[in-house]
Amino acid sequence: DAVVEKAAALAHIVSAQKRAGLRVFFFDDSVVNSYVVATSAAQHMAGGALAPAVAELTSYWWDSYAEEMGPGPTMGPSPLGTADSNYPDHLRHMLRAYGVTAAERDA
């Protein structure tokens, strides 16, 4: 699964740094990728030498809604039902984690 692979890849990158106290910032335009990295990257790092290496892990979601659907779109909309679609019903809990309310999602 490509989403889990991003968390595992992040753990691999951290291990290659060979130092402690890293501040890691992950950015993605897919709410699924951002959410999974935020919630499962620690699992890939736990139990080994990687856990103390990361002092801070922050996963950011870049919402491309304005670029896709706003008054002056600069990119085509993500097809519904694909991995790049951020607003299907089954992702509501992930959107809430990034501060998107049900009213905002349904607008």
C-alpha cells in the first residue's frame, strides 16, 4: 500500500540521518497520506533506535481545493473516488483531524 510505504520511507530517511533530536516535517496534498504518516510513522520507528531520533514529527496536509475549485483554478480537479480525492464521506475523520468541519466539507 503506497500510503503505508510513505510512513516506512520516512522511517528509513530518519534512520539514514544517524543523529537524534530531528524535527521532521511531512507535506502532502492527499489527506490520506498526511493522516497515515501522522498516525503510523511512529509505529515504523518504535521499538528500535529510531524512536529517540525524532524529537518532533509534524504532518501537514495541503488542501488543493482552492487550486482545483476556487474562483481562479490553477489545476484540474482530482477525480472523485481516487486516492487524490480528499472529500469522500469515508475520510471525514481524517478531515476533522486537520480542522475541516462537516459544514466546510459539505459546502
